[in-house]
Amino acid sequence: MRKRIPIGVCILVTIMSCIATYLITSIAMNSSHQQELNVLKEKASFYDKLSDVFRRVETSYIKGTEESNMDDAYLGAYIASLDDPYSAYLTKEEMEEYLSANEGNMIGIGINAVLDDDTGGIYVARVMNGSPAQKAGLLKGDIIIQAGDLEINNNFDEAIQVIRGNEGEAVTLKVKRGSEILEFTIVREKFPYESVIYEALDYNIAYITITEFDGKTAEAFAEALEKAKNDGCEKYLFDVRNNPGGDLNAIMAVLDKLLPEGPIINIVDRKGNTTTKRSDAACLEAPMVVLVNENTASAAELFTAALRDYKLATIVGTTTFGKGTMQTITTLPDGSGLRLSTYYYNPPFGENYNGVGISPDVVIEMPEELSKKFYKLTKEEDNQLQKAIEILK
């Protein structure tokens, strides 16, 4: 049985077509608005065409239609037509997942994992504190060889979908740990995502990794700085390699801890209007190094650029990704969402890095054989980290 075209879409098409017709009539009375008239004629023609396509699908398509799928597909295609990789239409389910992650919460078992080239299994690169995986006894370095009924065998994407799932549901994993094969049944739960990792290194170096900037990052970063101070650290190594960016408020709060009084970020809209966010006078007075790579993006690039602009840190690694735009997230009435690029992120004093990236002060390429197993590297194997430590020493 055929389902009708979504009422909302039909009403939208009808209303916009009427508005366009009315405006064409009004503007036609004033010959000085010929350009606007031509634009509106094109719009009216498009709405007529859209209405015709919907009518033909409704009356002739052999399989019928699913209203919700059509709504999502229509809106998704419209935003995709902007040709902006950072703008997107989000379904209700995708929006719920996004909002939870942005608050610093995740649902799952709580691991970071990569494909293990040697075994074809999933290498557990990190087990998050307080996560279901940690409670169950999973350890960094474990290799997942089976998830549910699926034997991994290089099926990384499929396996990750099996491991992910709904809150309260369990997944059974077979794990290779050394010569042992272990089995874990883990119930997926909501848990706080650990976006800041602190470790005290030799030579009084505080090693702080920021994996992304979410709703809990600023608080966790402040705690890391306090721990470093209590541990007697006098030098700071900030690792934002593979950090995709994140929340504007989080990055501003983090940078406010480090920068002296002055601008943190210049936010520029489509008309060139600029809003400047500023730091107070309290700052961190200590030698600093920032580790970056080609996957350091967005807010993580702002973090890097701000410390560079104030000449507070040496940048080590490879040229960053080059995303200098900011997205506004809007929750639509039905719970779906819209992520739309609306502003440029400009550093305190430097140029926007969108499409260009940030070049490090000290370029250190990571050999391909090491890059492939980045999350399995020891500190001694990590040549970029070793260079950063050498500079601070």
C-alpha cells in the first residue's frame, strides 16, 4: 500500500510557491527590481518542479514510499548540496547521540580501539576510567578476536557496530591476552568520556593529552593542571594529535587557563562582523610544547594557534588538518538536528587556517610503519613525543 507524501513537505511546497507567486507580482510592479524578479521566477519554477516530482512519486512509484525516510533524505540532500563537509542534517537518533557525546557522556563499553594488522583483531588502545570495560576487566593491549557471533578477521567496521549498541544491553567479547583466550560479557552503559589524560614524566614534565573538547574537558583540564602543580611539574607538554576539536566554550575555558590577558578567539560571521572572546590576566607561566599532526583539527588547531600567537609554546609535529570554521547546532522541533557552518574561527592575532592548517615550528614526520600503529606505540617508539621531550629537557 502506497503511503502519502509527508504533509509537511506538501504544505511547505504549496506555501513557498504561493509566496513566490505573490512576490513576483509585487516586484514586477517595480522595474528597478528586475534582478530580484528573475531570482524569484527561478524559485517559483523550482517549487513547481518539486511539486510535480512529489506528485509523480505518489501516483506512480512502484514500491510506495516511507514518509520518515523521505523527510530525512530530502533534508539531508538539501544540506549536502551546500558542499560543506562540516554541515549536516541529523536524524533524531543521530542528534541524541551527538548531544550526549558533546556533554562528555558516551553509551557503550568505553574503549578506544584500532584494527590490529598483525592478528586482524581489534586492538584495545585505551580503557576509559569508570567505563563498563574497565569494570569488566578489559585491559589496554587486549586484542578482541570475536564480538558476539562475529569473528573479527579484519572486519573492523562490522565488529564496531556489534560492540556498540543500546544502553542496558550486553555484548560478549572473546579476547586474546598474551597466550590466553578470555571471554567478557559487558553491559553497555552511559559513562563519562575521558577527554584529558595526565601523566608526570621525568625532567618535571607534565604530559597532558587532550583527545577532544567536550562539556567536561575544561574541568578535567583544570584538575590536570592542579595535579601537575602538586607533582612539582615545571614544564608542560600538550598532546592534541588526532584531536578533532569540539565545543567552543570548552576550548575558551581551557585557553583561559594558559593565556595572559587578551583575545582568545575572533569569531567572524558571513558579513565580516567580528566578536572577540578574551582571556583574563591569570595564566600559566612555564615552558610549553604542543604536539600536533595532520589529524589535529578545528578547536585543537585554535588551541595550537593561540599558544603560537602569544609565543608561549613550541609547536612540534606535522601540519594540522585545516578546519577554521565553527558550526551552530540546532535542535529541530521533532528532535532531529541541523549542524551548519556559520562562523570562522580566527586565532588571537594570526590568519585563519581553514584549508591551510598550522605549520609546526619543529617538523617531525612519523614514519608510516609507526603511524599505522600509532595507538600501540610506546613512548620510546614515538619519535614526535621524544622530540617534544628533548625540547623541554
